[in-house]
Amino acid sequence: MEKDYMEYNEIAEMLKILAHPVRLCIINGLLGKGTCNVSHMQDCLGIPQSTLSQHLQKLRMAKIIVGKRNGLEINYSICNEEVRELIEFLFKNKV
């Protein structure tokens, strides 16, 4: 074990962002669909749009997801390969 635990700060921050059931569900859903818009996510999750927007904001700020505008809607996808691999590993027996 090393005394310099600060080198783990970036990973710990990413895990904090992922450590919410709604955000895990969003990421897992994006793994299955590839891309998804807010309306579809809101229908699937059954949460208010404002709550969903807050979760998406945290995921975007952490550079876990990216949104691409298509007319009036934004389609989100996972842009962090480490997160993709982690979530695939965590949910490999859940499907």
C-alpha cells in the first residue's frame, strides 16, 4: 500500500458521481441503447425532467456522457471508455 492516496482522487471522484441509482440506471441504459434523448429517459425512469437534468449535468461535467444536438433534442451517449467497461463489468450478470 502506498501513502500517497491523493493519486486516487480522480477515480474516487468518478465513483462518487456514479454512486447514485438514477445515474447508474442512465449509464446502463445508454450502454444498451447507444444513444438516448431526455424524453425517452424521463419516460423510462419516471422522474421529473428537472431531476433528470440535474443527473445528466453531473454526468456531463464529469465527462462520462456527451450530448449531441439533433434539431430540438439532445441525444446522449457514453464518452468515457473506463466508465463503459466498469458498468459492463458491474452489470454483466444483471441482464
